[in-house]
Amino acid sequence: MIRFLTRKVPSVVFVLFAGSVVAFALPRLAPGNVAVTLAGENPTAANVAAIQRQLGLDRPLLVQYWDWISGLFRGDLGESYLLHRSVASVIGDRLESTVELAVLSTLLVILIGTVLGVLAGSTGRNWARATLDLAGSLFIAVPSFLIGVLLILVFGVLNRWLPVSGEVGFLHDPAIGIQYLTLPAFALALGPAAAVARLLQTEMRAAGNEEYVDLARSKGASASRVTIRHVLRNSVGTAVVAVGLQIGNLLAGAVVIEAIFNRNGLGQLVVSSVQTRDFTVLQVLILGVVFVAVICQILTEIVLAALDPRIKLGD
Amino acid sequence: MADVQPASAAVAVPEARRRLNPTLARYLSAFRTPKGMTGLAILLLLGLAALLAPVLFPGGYDRQGRASLTGMSADHIFGVDEYGRDIFVRSIYGLRIDLSLILTAVPLCMVIGTLLGLSGAISERLGAAVQRVLDVILGFPGLILGICLVAVLRPGWPALFLTILITGLPSTGRLARSAWLSQQNREYVLAARVLGVSRRQLLLRHVLPNAMDAIVVNGAVWMVVGVYIEAGLSIVGLGVQPPTPSLGVLLNNGLRFITQSSTYIVGPALLILLLAVGFGLVSDALNEAVNRR
Amino acid sequence: MTPADGRLHGGEPPVTSPTRPAAAGRPASPTAEDAPLLRVEGLRTEFRLKDGGVKAVNDVTFDIRPGEVVGIVGESGSGKSVTVRSIMRMLRPPGEVVAGSVRLDGEDLLTLPEKEMRRRRGSKVAMVFQDPQAALNPVMTVGDQIVEAMTVHGVGRKAARERAIRLLEQVGIPDVRAKIDQYPHQFSGGMRQRVVIAIALANDPTLLIADEPTTALDVTIQAQILRLLARLSSELGIAIAIITHDMGVVAELCTKVVVMYGGRTVEKGTVEQVFEHPRHPYTAALLAAMPRLDDDRLGRPLPAIPGAPPDPAALPAGCPFAPRCRFAEDACEQEPPAMLPIGDSGQEVACVVAHRDAETPIRDLPDPTQVPVPDGPATAASTADTVVLEVRDLKVDVGRRRGLLRRESSVYAVDGVSLSVQAGRTLGLVGESGCGKSTLSRSIVGITPIAGGSILVDGTDVSERREQNLARVRTSVQYLFQDPYASLNPRRTIRQSLAEALALTGVGGRDREAAARDLMAQVGLRAEHLDRYPHAFSGGQRQRIGIARALARRPRTLILDEPVSALDMSIQAQIINLLGRLQDELGLGYLFIAHDLSVVRHLSDTVAVMYLGRIVEYGDAAAVYGAPQHPYTAALLSSSPVPTVSARSRERIVLPGDLPSPANPPSGCRFRTRCPIGPLVHADRTICAEVEPQLTTTATGQRAACHFAGELASRP
């Protein structure tokens, strides 16, 4: 485990470094003076001068980068010149909303994906397989925002069953919070869940043709035992990888879903900081996304190694 | 009727087929299946409508009527928007934007991605380095990358174009690279090497044709992804800027007025779905055609 | 007589069956002797596809009695595997048994409800599969997999584990207490097959069905498994049905044979009957066409069977063998002949001609199509002295390099090998998988880089400045790959494939078309087929195309990498004959790589035996086969199954253990860890571990790398 982590360090550092370079470069690539850009849409001369001084924009790029990145390590995420608040507090305000959405969606992806995948992968009935196939193709093909629109129309406009706009913190009031959370979480999760189910199903059907499954059947094991102990057990790895891959999609999808359901989360913060050109906030958010994606990838590999004795963490 | 066109085009294929390159003939055979034909028919219909929009609706997408936010009717099959503009006309013009994006960005992405993926043929170090860079791009979820580009370039067509192009590179590049890596150890490639076939010929004759299948199918899939990227960025307000309509912009507007006119959003959403179904059927048919014996 | 007791019986305890009472009634009881244990009658299995059904099994009937070892033998598409899957009721959809019965102890398995059938599987009938790499669940410990076989039939976990330990000991797994909790990937191929057998034995089945149990294994490992199966039969009295394509395995192990062709049983009888007096033209022709270790037909073509086995989707209306049969008459093509007894000793055959001429065995009938074969031409002698390819002290490093900084240590798959190929002559290179023979041959043509030593083509050293010199290599040395399906680009017509090669030889324009047609004729294919794609050809035809493509470069040397091992047995002789003819006509030098010693014997003038990256014996084929000086050569020869009944009584050398890893070869003699005359047996022979033996000339003329060369030479 320790060896695995140390072996992973170079590639993780590389990806994070690349991400930080991109984030660092953003305001500097944009046309015009960086300080003017950072000062927002209607900059005042004093503001611009202050930013110029504070960031040391007259110093070499490497020094600027070092200042920024070492600040991040010290926990100093910078200052939003538009909102006149620290980036940390701006992000902190929005964190709960997005974390709630992401966690519930991920749980739904795992739950729906595995259940549908196992059903479609193990059923021998042609009609059941065809129905599940069709439903799967549909949800893979239809993007999360259209599913969101459909859910809003059905559950919020035509029938006023659930709230479709705004939010209440789950920790603040679980009963109400879950109502606000349900539709966006489903909108976000259905597509990735169908993708997970599809991969799991394909893998299970492939595993079903393996000789060790024949051997298990020739032992006299029952169909359900063969499915669970042999077919599924050898296919979960794929499901784990699929879930790991889909988390990136979830994060990206959250930006749109938050907009559709008017949730004040980090996704909306990303959008508004692009619109107002508040780069100090945007930089940190971008790096954060890359960081989360990297962590997910490492977790995936660890789970995969735990599931498969052939994979040894460390070699 | 516009959708008679594809059927006759497909029937004409067999005669021409004998002289065709077998790889191309296989791709064309996809359009003789019911799936491929339906997909092609949908796409041609949409394509024609978009192409002929200025002829069909010479008034442009900005002509305002008196009523606003009415539902679907015989005069305005998708209804009218907050300024009394016909949503159907705006959708067709929006389709032009979307098609112009994906039909330029995706093919370009396929070409560049293939070249990047095959860079390993020049030197293994270069190939591995390129793969590293592509992996970093893959680390950015599609929309996040788009948001970065929009932040730098300001919202608009160029930012969308680049987003679709760049987000598609890793998958195409990876397909080409894995084809290169796996084909290298195939016995028929080894056999060609033993005969003395040059590297360039090896790539052109043996590796590329066998890599093309996956890349072409992937290209058809990316057409849909391209539309979704446009729509996603437009919904959050970072796409094409009003009053220019794109399908995503129309979705954005529809969402804003969803409580006043629940049908506003339905028309543009249906068009996006139709586009997705068309490309989906075509990519499915292509996939089956290339895997057919 | 069973081949069970060879040398080195050593460590393995006798197979016992603790859970079965001694007087369980079989096979000692005379009443049970008469009733068949398994009776398959009129079995028909079809695969229903969209475009019509494929009749995979047509009217198959045979019996297996307690204690018998029955060989079900046939080529690919003969329906042998589908037959056993039908018996086990483990057909994959859309396969379906449409007629017939399968009675086990008098009870029809085909009519049982699935739940009842499940209780028979594994407890009364058990199965051993072909590929031990694939037959074990990779994420379950081997112990759990054996235990599962018992717990699903109601045995308690604790008792099951105790028995699993005993079973693993019985099948010859060393250090069971540690190994039982390991995963399959920690076992070698041979050890995994032993585990699969242990699983099959878990519930004391009365019948064991083994589907090609040794096909995926090396010769020396195959010998271990065959001996284990023979012991099971003799010590437990278990009935065994073994599905195989290898006549040698049948002759070695079985008491009875069922020969299948085109989904039908065409002949059955005892091994003695079928091998000594084959009645069906197919059986007779097949036995005659196989190259043998003791072949006296050297330098002459084998009596090959023309054509290819039928496609199960398009079977002929009459006898499935009729299109290839030299005795075929009009009647043969009308309807399939019935299986009828011939003689009065229980042999049965489905052939109209054989029944009419029941007195004369079919083998001795005059062959209406036989053309007189000219005696081996003497052309070879004139060119024999020219060395066209020479390898000196070659080393090939296959150690992987990962990352920028870390460098894995070297792994020499080929470690100091020298050999030479002469024009018009064949050097046979023999060894098991992993010995480095393919790495060696691929490094010669530049697919794998070399780490040391030199390669000489037509007397010129081409090992320096590889890139420029490779062009030179390729004008003189060509390569024929093992897998005829993989070595042709599926996207290119035969014409395109040949044109590519011809263009490189400098044949252009109008000449190219003529050259392509000539090549097709040379390898026995029709020029009209030039515009077809590879998938339109059978395996044998594809291998001919591969040969034509190699010849297009007008080489002086051909490297043949297992050119017939992927082909059906009735096709192999055709390709062997073609290669022999081309050598005579063109004076080609062959480097012939194979694991099948009989094929090598038939084609080779000189033989090199390779073990773990080194050549251990090298010399004249007759000398090496007649009096093997190195114990490894002797063991290989002794382990190879021979398709004659008379060979059954010979004493066998069965090597213990597996091939060591080339990454960490044993000190001194690399073979000492498995050697039947080395320190394993003679503790005083410490020299084997200390001093590496060099190739030295022995008394019989060939060279061998052994401190005690010749000790096993007298063995036949």
C-alpha cells in the first residue's frame, strides 16, 4: 500500500502540476491586462493598481506561480477582488450544496448501476434483456440536462410534487432538504448509472462465457450461485472502474444541473466567476476539480486491487 | 419529401461498390441496414432544413410577433417566445449553429487525434509523451475544460469549437494509439515487416485501416457529445450569446420561462433528441457494419 | 496395461478414495460390468441460428462401461465437444439437444428437471476442461474452489476443506498446506490442471469427462497429466471419457475409441482394433497421414488426405467424409451410412465400402487415386554445403524496461545459441513453450532486437548496423507464422498481399500478375482466388497463402514457426508435403521450429533441442532421435504420445516440475532441477549445480551439453 502510494506520487504530482499550470495561466492568457481582468467588469484605477502590487505582476512568471502555489499549500487560497472576500470563504459558503448533490448522485449511480447491470447481465429472458438494453441506451444517450428538464416538467410543472428550484441544506433540515435534492440528484445520476450498468452487463455476459463458469456449473452449483460467486465476482472490478470514471462526468454535469435547478453550489460559482471574470476564484475551483478527479482515480485503483488478487499494489 | 433521398442513395451503393475501397464499402454498407437508413434519413432531413433555413424562413430568426409565450399551435408549431418570435424558426436557425460546430470540430478532431495517437510510430518516446498530455486533458471533465476556454476566450462560437475539438482529442488519440500498439504485435503486421515493408507503408496499409473503424464510430458518437457540450455551456449562459439562437440557448430561455410556458422548452429539446437519435443510430449501424464478418 | 508407472514415481502418494466404501460395487462386481455406466443413443444437437440450424451432432451413439477409458477423437467441427456438453446439459444457447437419450446408470439425464440434473453434475459426472489458465476462477483461492464443489452437494465446510487438502496431495500438488490458500495465478499451467482434476474428483464421481485436458500443455507436462489420469483409472476404477484430437493420447491412455467426423460417429472399437485394423477410410487415412517418431518414410511425402473437414453449417447429404474419400461411390453421397458392427469383436463402423469388403481391412485396399511418388530427389546433396543462415552465440534480452529511471535486470530468453542452416536442408529446433525458440527466430528477422552475438546471412554478418542490414536479411530470410488466421491482413485480398511482397522483390507491372499466378500454382491454390479475402479460405489454404507470400521475396532460407500446429490433423500432412516439395524444387534452407517431435522428425536433417534459452543437444536427426544423449531430449522423446498400440508398454520418463523462469535460471546446468539423472536422483552429482556443461561431441556423433551425456541413450 505504501509502496503503491509512493509509486503513484510522480503521476499524481504531474497531473496536479499540469492542472495548476492551466489554472495559473487562465487569467494571463485572457486578452488584456491581467490586473484589469482580475479587477472585474468595471475596474477602478486604484483597484487595478492594488491588484498589480499585490500579485507582483511585474515580477517574473515563475515567481508569480511560486507565490500562488505556495500560498495554496499554506491554505491561503487568495482573495476575490470582486467580492472583496477570501476565496476560501466564498467556496466554503457553496460547498455544502454541491457536496450533498455529488454524494447523493454517486450513491444513486452505484445503486442503480449495479442493480440494473446485474439484472441485465444475468437474466436469461430475452424480453427482459431487451427492455433493460433499451432503457439503458436511452439513459446513456440522453444528457443529464434533458433528463433534468423532463423531471422538472413532470414533477414540478405538470404535477407540483417536488420543488424544482432552489435548495434547503440537508443538514439544516433533512426532510425538506431531501425534497430539494431528489430531482437534481436523479437527473445527474441516471445517465452515469446507465453507463455503469451497461459496462457491468457487458462484462458479466463476457464472464459468463468463461471456462471457469462452465467449471462451476459442472460442479453442480446453482444458477444463482454461479452468477454471484463466479460471474459477478469477476465483473465488479469493471463496475468500480466505471463508477470512478463517471465521477468526473458527475462533477461536470453538476455545473449544468445546478443551473437548471437554481442551486447555489460550486457549479454556479464557477459559472458566475467566469461571467464576472473573477479569476482568483475560478483558478482554485479548477484545481479543486482536478484534485478530486485524481483522488477518485487512486481510490479506484485501490479498490480494484483489493478485489482482484492478481493485482498487487506496488508492482 | 426529403427523407426519400437517403433510401435511393443507399440503393445506389451496390453498383458503385465494386470499385470502392473495401473499408469505405463497409462503412457505406452500414447505411443499407434499417438502423443506418433511419439515422441517415433523420440527419439528412435536419441537415437540409438547417441548410435551407434562409430560403425557408427568409424573415430570419428575429422577426417578432404580437403574442408572446403562447403554446404550440398550427401557426407556430413550437409556440412563440418571450418576444413573440417563432420558436420553430429559431430552432432551425439554432440547428445551423450546432451543425456548423460539430461538422467542423469533430472531423478535425478525428484527424488531429489520429495523428497524435500515431505519433508513436515516429518514436516511442514521443508517443508516450503525447499520451501523457492527452491523459491530462482527459483529467478535466469535458465541461470544465470548456469553462476554462470560455474564461479565456469569452463566450462564443470559437470557444465552443475549441472545446469540442480539444475534449474529443483524448478519446480519438487513445483509440489510434491503442490500435498502433496492438497492431504492432499482430502477426500480419509482423509478416509485413519481415517482408521488408517500410514503416510508412506499414502505417498506411496495415495499421490505419484497422484503426479507422473504431475512430469513425467514435467520431459519430462525438457528434452527439459536441451538441451536448454546446447545450450544456449555453444552458449556464456560457455558450453563444443572445440574440443568436443555438439549441442550447433556446433550452436556456425555455428553462427561464418554464413556469409561464411549459411547452417553450419542448421543441428545442425534441430537436436535440432527434439529432442525438440520428447520430446514435448511425454510429450503431457503423459499429455493427465494421464488426460484421 | 496402463502407462501409469514410469520412473520418478517418487513423491506422489497413491490415489485413494476415502469417502467411498471399498465394496461400493464397481468395477469389481460382475453385474455392473455388463451394464453400461453411460449410454448415449441417437444424440442430435443443433444450434438454431437466424439463417437456419447448424447440426453440430448427428446421431451419436456410444457406451461407456465402468472402469473404461474411452477416447472420443475428432478434428475441429467434428462435434466432439458439443457431444460432451450435451451429456452434461451445459450447452450454450442457441444449442439444443433435439433427439436422443443420455442414460447414466439407466437414468435419462436429458429428461431430468434442471434441479435434479444439478445434483448429478459434479457428484456423479465431473468434467475437466481444456485450458487450465481459463478454467479456474481467478479471484477465488484454489482451496475455496475445491471446497465449493463439495459444499454445493451438502458437505460441511470443515470436512470439505480436510478432503480438499487430501485431494490436492493426491493429484500431486507439493506443499499443500501453503498452496491451498493461494490463487490460481500463483500456479503453473500443469499445477492448475491438477487442481481442476482435484475439483472433478471431489465427490467421487463415477464418470470423469475430460475435454482436451492436455492440449494447452507442454509435452512434458502433458505426460504428467496423462499419467495422473491413468492412475485415477487404475487405482480408483473411475470411468474416463477423454475428448481429444490427438491420436497419440488415445493410443497411450484409452481402452476404447470413438472416432467422430462431421458430427457423426464413424468408427468405434477397442484401441487395439481401431489402431491396428482401422475399418473406416477416414480413420485409416488419418493414421497413415500422421508423421511418426519412428517414421521410415523420411524424404517421401506423407499420404495426405485431400480437402478440408466439412463446415458443420453445410454438411454433405451423405457420408460426411465422402468428398475427401478415395473409396467414395455414388451410394456414399446419397445418405449417411449407418453405424453397424463389423467382424464379431465389437468393432463398429459407418461405411458402405468397409462393410462390403469386410474381409479385407480398408488400409490394404488398392488406392485408386494414388500416384506413384518419385524417390527423394538427390538435388539437396549438391547444395548441402552452402550455409545460408548462421547464428553465433546469440543473446536476446527480453527484460522489460519501465519508466525513465528504473531499469529492470536483463532476462535472456536466448542465451548464447549457435546454429546454422544449410541450403536444401532442414534444421529442426525443438523445445517447450518458454524455451526461447520463437524469440530466437524472431530476433533473426529483426522483430526482436538482439543483445549479443552475431547473425550471418549467406555468409555476411548482419548483426551490426541492424537497420541497414535488415533489408539484406529480408531478401534472403523469410518467415512463416504459426497462426494462419492472424498472419494475413483481413482487409487485403490475396492479390494485394502478394503484390506487396512482389513489389519489394522488384517485380512490377505486368510481370507481377504472372508472378502472383505462378505463386498460387506453386502452393497448390487456384489463381482465380487471388481476389478473395482471407476469411474465404480454410486454415490450410491460408497457410499456403502465407507460404506463397514468403516465397514472393525469393528467399534462400525460410523460418517455419510451428507452421502446422494450428491446423487440423488431416490438413497437417498436406502442408508438410508442400514444404518438403518446395524445398526440393527451390533448394530452400529451413529453420523449422516445433514442439511436435514427430513433425520435426519427418522434415529435419539436423535437430537442435532447446531448453531455457540454451541448446542442450545438436546433431544429425537420426542420431538425436535414435540415441538421445541429453536427458532432456530423452525425456521429450519418451513423453511424446505415439499413435500406436505397441508403444503403450514402453517405459516412460516423466519429468517432474515445471520450466524455471528465464529471469532466474538455475546455476550450473539449467536442467538440473528436473533432470532424471541429475542431483535430484543422485545426490553426489554436485557438479551439475556448480559447472555449466558445454556442448561437446558425444560417442554417437551429435553434440550434447550434459556432464553425464548418454546415460539415457539406450532408451527407445
